[in-house]
Amino acid sequence: MTMKARVKNALMIAAIFVAGVVTGSVNSIGVGQKMAEQRLSIDRFHSTLMGILRSELNLTADQTARVEPIVRQACVQYRELMLETANRVSALVRSTNTRIERELTPAQASRLRQLELERERLAHEKLNAESLEKGFLGD
């Protein structure tokens, strides 16, 4: 195999990888939004969990009063974990994009940065919409 053919193959593999990362980033926005709608509504999580515990375990009023702070604390920890995870994923995507950018033309790198800004904007909007950053369980 000639050097030209090897370079061409390497560029094709890199292009496929970049296309996969970009496609994955764009798709993860949609998938992430769906998941956030189902999972990140912490106040609904709290209400639902308390309702299940009350009905399925036939909790007394006294038990409910003692269990509710435990559930509230778990919900706060869940929120913190979800925010930490979202931040770690964003950092990973940014780091990956920085490494990929080195392999791109200036126009491609610019487009990749635009895609990343859009992903971050949508993620931030979704977090705000789901009340993870403010107004959580009355705090």
C-alpha cells in the first residue's frame, strides 16, 4: 500500500470518527432531552416516591413524617449527582472536541465549536426548565 493510500485511509477513518462524534453529540441532545424529561424532574420524583411509600407500605402519619426527610435528602443527593454527571459529560465532550479540532480544517473546527455551543445551550436550558438549579423542593 502506498503512502498516499495510507494517508487517504487514515483521513477517511478520521472523518468517520469525527462524523460519529458530531452525530453522537447532536443525537445525545435529543436523547438527553427525553431522558431529562423523564428522570430529572426531581420534585415529581419526590412526590411519586412518597406516594408509593405511603400507599404500598401503608405508612402511618408518624412514619410518613419520619420517612419524608430521608426521601427529601435522597432527592437532594440525586439532584447533585445528576448535575455532577451532566458537568462531567460536558467536560468530556469539550475535551474530546478540543482533541478532534486539531485534526480539522479551520472551517470544520469552527463548525464543531458551534455545535458544542448549541449542545451546551440546550443542556443548560433543559436543566433550568427541570428546576435542577433553582426552586428545588422549595429551597
